[in-house]
Amino acid sequence: MPPPEEETNEEIQFDDLAKLSNRDIQTIVRDLEEKDLAIALKGAKE
């Protein structure tokens, strides 16, 4: 995953998160804005 300062058009799907390490997931969640996480979770399939 690119450093946060680099903008990309790539999207990851929730299924892709299972392929990441716990440390990578922690980094992603820490760097997300709360509103963006809420919007993403609304669209997730259960």
C-alpha cells in the first residue's frame, strides 16, 4: 500500500482485507477518517 501522502485511484474491497496482516489493517483503520469508515461500512455486505 502506498504511503498516505500519495494519492491513488486504487480501491480495495473488504474481501481484500482478509489478505492483509493485522499490522496493515491497524494502519489503514488508524489513517481513515471516521466519516469515511462509516460510509464504507454502510456499503459492505454482511
